[in-house]
Amino acid sequence: MATITTTTTAPAAVAAGTPPPRRRPAELTAVDYGTMAGSAVSALALTWLVFGVLTEGVGWLGFLLVAYVSFLALFGLVTADRVGPLVAKDRLATVAITTGAVLLLAPLLSLVGYVVLKGLPALTLGFFTHDMRGVLPTMPATSGMYWKPRVTRSWGACSRSSWPW
């Protein structure tokens, strides 16, 4: 009886004792951004085909929701095919969390911008130096009384009678 033996050789990097560099799931390359952009364009085209050509559509909110879900599905499939299911799950979670953060920050930034734009005309030097005593809700925001206590010399200090309280 003859025995068959085989010998295998390790790659040079492993044989030298240094393993090849591992790619972290969080690292994004230009190909990953291209995959994301291609998935987004494909999802919009697919959604337009379904909403604009095949059906009457349900409105812009339904269009956006279906486009987002189809983007997630296409992006997950392409990423899983390219780099594996573990990295695909990580990328899908990253996209979902980023989308949630953007959706939460949009109203907050809109509110802050509105308050700043409406408040800038009333933010003058008088805002910091005038008292709001005697101002009614129907008066403009720039009205107010400038409070300056009367200083009378009485033993070198303000007399208590000149204070407004």
C-alpha cells in the first residue's frame, strides 16, 4: 500500500511571524462610498419605477420611506456580497444610527436657527442695560426703562431711598 503525503507552505507574511493586516469593519474606503451612492441611486430609481410608473403612488412620505427601506436592502445585499455578513450588519447599523441622528438634529437646528433669526433684531446694547419694568406684552421687544439709581452723598455711599427695591 502506498501512502500519499502532501506538504503545504504558509504565505510569506505568516511564515515571517507577522499576520497580514486585518481590516476593521468601521473602516470606509472609496469603494464603500461608491457602493453607498450606487445603492441610493438604485433605490431611488426602483422607488420611482414603483411609485411613478406602475402605481399612482401614495405621496412623498411613502416615497421616502420605501426609498429608504429599499436603500437599506440593496446596501446590505451588496455589502454582504463584497465583504461578508458581519461587516454588512455593522454598516447597516451605522447607516441606521446616522439616519436617526440626522432626523433628530434637523428639527433641533431648525428651532435654534428660528430663535436666533427672530431674536437678533432685539439683541442690542439696550437689551443688556435696560430694565423691563413697565413693559407690557403689547410693546415692542426693544422697549424698556434704563435704570440708573440716583446717587446721593450721604456719608460717602448711596442712600437707601434711591434704590428701587
